[in-house]
Amino acid sequence: MLGASLLFAGTAVGAGMLALPAETATAGFVPSSGALLFCWAFTYATSLVTLEASWSVGRGGGTGGGDAGGNPLGAGFLSIARETLGPVGEAVTALLFWFLLTSIVVAYTAEGGQLISDAVTEVAGTSLWIPPVVGSGIFASIFAFLAIFGTSSVDLVNRVLVTGLIGSFLSLLGVGLPQISADLLSRGEWGAIYPAGISVGILSFGAQNVVPTLLQYLGGDAVRTRRAVLIGSIIPLAMYTLWEAVFLGTVPFDPSTAGSKMQVVAALGETGGDAVRRMVEIFSTCAIGSSMAGASVSLVDFFQDAIVTKTKGELLEKGPNLRRGVTFLALAPPVGLAYAYPDVFLGALENAGLLGGVSLYGVLPAISVIRLRASVQEDDASLGGTRSANVVDEKETMPGRLAGGALMLYALLALSATLVIPEFFRLGGQLLQ
């Protein structure tokens, strides 16, 4: 469960964390903290809905299947959509999942390539220079190699990266917290939070894509998976709040740097000196690496789920060869996009957060669970109510599911629609200009 918690946290804590100060500098610390709390609550609630959908469909014989003892394992997003939303819902889910994870992997690959290029120059000097696009290929190849061997291998590497991330983060706090100015923290502009701050905030917490993977990793145990999600989501909430305090409390607000990640990070380095700049570099590397670990294996699992389903399991016997081919299909397009658009970092994260993240994690799982619960009630009614409540709970209800019943699910749908619909109109207006 510790490894599962760290995988959730590591998937969440990544390049989005680096983008937060750039997107929230105008708003200030107090509004940003409120937005972070909102984004955490949204992430935790939708993760539990995703968990219930994965558990229920996996138990019912979806591609999640079960272990040797017959215990349910987690079904992936495509299996959930196929079971509950039909062919159209499956197609929409596939498009959204691909858009979200590809946007994230493109952003991480582009930024990872820049980090590798800078690291080589710093170690070897001007005598050896690797273009960032070449660095992106190297960066993606490392995680492609890990993804081929599955979640266990990714988990081991992710633990190392999260350890480095936490160590460098604590070092930054040790240097930055004593320098925080109360005057800088008191500045606030609530209207500047939406949409960019909320979008990047939701994406910064977004690790719902690994929930089915964690359920499988923990042997289909929904209670342990829920605990892992809770622990794994609280870690980034604490880190993001302290991270914002250090940035916004030590770097005076400058409208010319707001919205530029590199300028905001450079401003922190100038404020704290070379030691802080070096710690920021280490932290950036570990943060992007840990998120890339979770995002890449989720994208590969998504492609494998789709291929195995479409071929009705006929390719499963190919084993490692299938996994290698799927890994190439999943990660080659993001590398190509990172090559074509090396400065895509913030734009990819902003658009992915509300459009992809809210639609995929807020809307579709909630609709799926509403239908799954309705199906259970219909089955019970068809038996004339002969089953006792205890039997129904034991056989049909996931332990530890989100409280609040259907009202909570509809509230999540309404909230998600409120967040995402204006973005469709905004982007539509931009395309028509």
C-alpha cells in the first residue's frame, strides 16, 4: 500500500507543480490555497468514483478479470465505458483518455528533454551539447523501457524519484520558509484563479488514471486502494501549499513573469542564490520523472487494454513482444509532438486540465457509477426483493465507496459541467477568430 500511495502521489506531483506558481502568481497565496483545497477535494471524490467503477466492472467480468482466488481486479477506463456507456461512450472515453495522457506525456517529454540537455551541458561544459529534442527522445526511451516491464518496475524507480523529490523539496523549504514575507503572502486577487489556476490545479492533483492500476496492484482490495488514494492525494496537497508559500512569499509579484514557468523558477533562484537554484533543478528533475513514470505506464496500459479488447484477447500470448509494440504505439506520438513543439509545456497542461481531466475523471466515471448502481437495483427488484440487504451489500456494493449516494454523483456531474462547458465555448471562440 505504501508503494501504491507513492505511485499516486508521484503521478500527481510533477510538471504541474512547476507550473502552479506561474499560473497562480497573479492570484496570490490565499486564493491559490483555497483553489488547491478545492482541487484536492475534487480529485479525491472523483478517484473514489473511478475506484467504484473499476471495482464493479472488474468484478462483473470485464477485462479487469479477477485473481486466482476469484477476487475482483480493477477494470480500465475503456472497459468501464464499454460496460456502462456503450460503443459511443467507449469511443468518447478513448478520445478523452488519449488526449489527456498524451498532453501530459508531451509536456513532460518536452520539459524532460530540456532538463537532460541542461544537465549534459552543466556536467560536460560547452564541449558537449545535446539538443533538447534529442534529450526528449532519451527521456521518453527511459520510461518506455520501464513501462514494458509493468507497474512493479515503475514502482521501484518511482520510489527513488519520489525520495529525491521529497529530499530536495524539504531542502527548499528549509531555505525558503525563513525568508517568507507576510506582506507578499497577504496579497490576493480571487478573480485570477479561474480558469488557468483551477485548470493547472486539477491537473496537478490528477492521478485518477492510475486508480485501476493501483486496484490491480493491490489484488482488487478496494479498502486498501482507497487508503492509498487518500494518503497519495494528501501528500501533494501539503507539498503544493508549502510550495506556493515559498514561491509567492519570497518572490515579489511581477506581471511580466506571471504565466512563464521558466521566469518564475529563475526568479526564485535569483532570490535564494545558487544553492536554491540547484535544489530547484533537482526537484524539477524528480518531479517530472515521477509523474512521467505514472503517466507513461497508464498510457501504455490504456493502449494494451484497447488492443487486447479489439482482438478479443488473441494477442495476449505474445507477452513481452505485445508489450513492446504497445509501448511504441503509445509513446512515439508524444515524442513526435514534443519534437515539433518544444515550448508546449504550459499550453498542454492548461488545456488538458479542464477539458481532458474534468471530462474524463469528473463526468464519465460518475455517469458509469450511476448506471452501475441502477443496474444493481434493477437486478434486486427483478428477484422480487427476496435477497436481504446484507446479501446485496456483500455481493454488489464496493466497500468504502463515496458517501452521499446518487445526490453526490449528480453534484459531481453538475460541478464538472460548470467547470468544463465554459472552456469549450472559450476554445471555440478562439478557433473562430
